[in-house]
Amino acid sequence: MERAPEEGKVKKKATNLSIREDLLGIARQDGLNLSNLLESALIDYCRRKKEAQWLEENQPGITAYNERIDGNGVFGAKYRRF
């Protein structure tokens, strides 16, 4: 997945969406900017998806590291004072 461009550095494109009429009414009543709200939600979705993908790809290494620490302890643990 590509990295989300920073705001203000990317062109915007008009699009048509279908949305529930009741939700649209509430959004308008509350003065919500639907474009900004959707954009923020998509950025959040892409970030969460990328994090989940990274975790899945790196899970074997994370598991191996945790098992090594459980078995051998942390380097320098005998010198810690906490």
C-alpha cells in the first residue's frame, strides 16, 4: 500500500457518493464537512491496514524475539536497578 500523501501536496478530485439520507441530514445539521470527514476516515483506514499488514509480515520475527527474551532474559538485566 502506498504512503498517504501529506495534506496540501496532492490534487483533489471531485467524486459522487451515495449516502443514507438520514445520515446526510444529520451531517448537514451538524455542519460537518463530508469531504474532510471522508478523507480523514480513509487516511485512518489506510494507516490501520498498513499497520496490520506490517504486524502480519513481521509476526514470526516478533514471536522469535519474545521467545528469546523469555528464555534468556534481556541483555544487561543484571545491571538494572528497577
